[in-house]
Amino acid sequence: MMRKYKYKLLIYFILLIGVIITSTPMIYLISTSLRPNGSLYEYPPKLIPNKVTLENYRYIIFKVDFYRSFLNSFIVALCSTLLAAFISSSLAFCLARFDFPGKRLLFATIMATMIIPGMTLIIPQFELAVTFKLINKLGGLIPVYVAWVLPFSTFMIKGFIEGIPTDFDEAIYIDGGNAFTVYRTIILPLASPSIAAVSIFNFLMAWEEYPWALTVINDLEKRTLPITISGFFGQHNFTQWGYVFAMSVISLLPVIITFLFFQQYFVSGLSSGAIK
């Protein structure tokens, strides 16, 4: 009994250490956003500010064109997530339910693209964006983001769909339905945990992506949030860290809200697809 108690105590101690390590940067981020810019360089540094102020947030919200960048990022992330969910779920349904020549080769090719870093393709992607006149447009971000997340999303959703009994499909076919009916009435509802799980990751990727957005977008009115945040670094030969951290805290709100609403799908969706 004593050994079991010590074992649990050790586990809680390790978890406590992990919580402290992972939460300290977040606490410092929030505390710095709530203190005056001048107090950032005080010595010795303090994790909890002596004086709390909302001046950094007022400056970001009322004096900086923050809402436009926020809205641009939200539109790009939402459109990329919805489009990737539709394409990957359709592709996963075809790979999981139908046999056709070249099926294994197609799936292997999709999986092979997962090992290619997206930044290594930035030059051909830029040339394609120039060809299709997508430079300096939000539409130039969405297709690239969808292409980046499509292999992983297809892989996870396919594994989940393979765990759905085919008896449901056969019942639809007997009633005179077709593959589109099966996809709409059976696959989408039952595979929704897996689709939602990968969509969360896809949304976060599109929300925080920086290099490609910086490459394609030059217009100030079309910049996404990461580009706007980076604009405060070295501005006027001095970085206003209070403004940077305040904007970073606000940019975390969609991420936190998304996770709180869909956290139940992380385990059920991803584990089912991965195990299968």
C-alpha cells in the first residue's frame, strides 16, 4: 500500500514539474503584456508585474489596424480548413471503400508527400502563384495550405473510415442509393470525430503560418496576423515587446476556443485513425 502511494506521489510530482515547465512561458507572455514597456528590462526580472496596465491592449485594439489582420487570418484559416476537410474526406472515402487500378500507388504517393517539407517547394509554389495571378491575394494562401495538410488528413480519416462497418453501405445500396448517398448519409456523420480532429490541426496550421504568407502577401491591408505581429520587431530600431506580447495573447484566443470546443475529438478521432 505504501509503495502504491509513493508511486502515485511520484507521478503527481512529475506531472507538476511538467505543468510548471510548459506553463511558465505562457505566464510570462501574459504578465509581460500587462506591464509597461519600460518595466520589461528591470533587473532582477519578475514573473508577476508590480504594476498591471492594459495600455498595451488598448494600443493594439484602438491604434493598430489589428482587426483587418485578424479577419484575414480567420478567413484564410476557415476556408483552408473547410476545403481540406471536404477534399481529404472524399479522397479517404474512395481509398477506403473502393478498389481500382493504381490504388496502392496513389495512396503511397500521397503518403510520400508527407515527408517533404513545405518550404522546400516554396519556389515552384511561388511560380504557380504567379502563373495563376494569386500574388498579393488571400486566395494565394488557401490552395497551398490545403495541399500541405491534405496527405496527413487523408491518412487519418481513411483509417477511421476503414473501421466503419460496410453493412451500412450495403443497406444504402440496397435501398437504391449510390456512393454519393453513402458518403453524405453514412461516412460524414460517422467519421465526423476524425474529420473534426484533423480540422483542428489544419486550422491551427493556417492560423499561425508565416513564411508563405510573407512571400505572397505584400499589401498591408491583406496581411495575416503573424505578419502583422512580426512587423513590431525592430520597429523604429526598438522592439515594443509589450505590444508584441499583447497581440500574441489576443491571437491565441481562437486557438484556445477551438481546442475547448473540440478537445473531445482529439482522442476519439486521432487515436481511432492512427490505430487502424
